[in-house]
Amino acid sequence: MSRIAVVPGSFDPITLGHLDVIERAAGIFDELHVLVVHNPDKAALLPIAQRVSLIQEAIAEAGFGDNILVTSWSVGLLVDYCRDVGATVLVKGIRSQVDVAYETPMAIVNRDLGGVETVFLLPSPAHSHVSSSLVRQVSALGGDVTPYVPPVVARFLQVPGDVE
């Protein structure tokens, strides 16, 4: 039986912390779906298709294994996607107690609604302070985001006219 897991997130944009969690989860599970989802509580910087593309390029540049599929989901519950692909586990990166407080109720509901367990992974300490919102702020103010994002994202964000 294949162990399939899903790493959901808005990934707007993907950070080195996200990549760290993805790489480690890919080493644990036979098949890993990196799922770009719409978060109605956040104002998106990048369209979903652009986020998927950047994640695919970042994973390819990093040389991760071939057991990772990057896709998006915008209709229905996350547990519906898990059921459709046969995933029984969600993997979430946790940076702080704030993330634990935010993620715990969702983990319980996902287990109740679809029998999907949630596994929390801590990022490496070098990336534990990085968030997509921090990257968006630094980028919007003309700062250097290269310490926080994969090279493909840094190149994309530094190209004038690509992001408003």
C-alpha cells in the first residue's frame, strides 16, 4: 500500500521553509502532493497558476525526488481532495505556538470529516522565522528576498513589471 500525503498551503510565494518541509515529507511518504489552495483570509500576490509553476521550478532546481506532484485545489474541502487521490495524511509546517493554535482545530476537523490525520513538521531553525507574508513585505519595499526564497522565486520577484 502506497503512503500518500498532501502538503497544502497558499505558497504565496513558496519560501525556503516550505521547501524544507516538502523535502523532508517527500522522504517520509511514497507520494507527496504539494497542493496550492486559495486562502480567503489572505490577499494573494500571485495567481494560483504562477504559484504552481514557481513551486515546480523550485523543486526541480533543488533536485528533489520524483515522488512529488504539484497541483492546485479550489473547489470543496481539503479532505475531498485527499479522498480523491487516496491521501490519508496532511503535512503542515509549524513555526511557532501561534501556528499550532491555528492548525489544531483544522487538524481535528479534517480527521472528523475525512479520517485524514495531520502531521506537523518543524522547519529547520534557519527558516523558522520566514513566512510568505514577510517575503511579500520585504519584496514590496524593494528589499532582498534571496535569503528567504528559492532562487527561482527571487529571480521572479526581482524582475520589474512581473508583480505589482
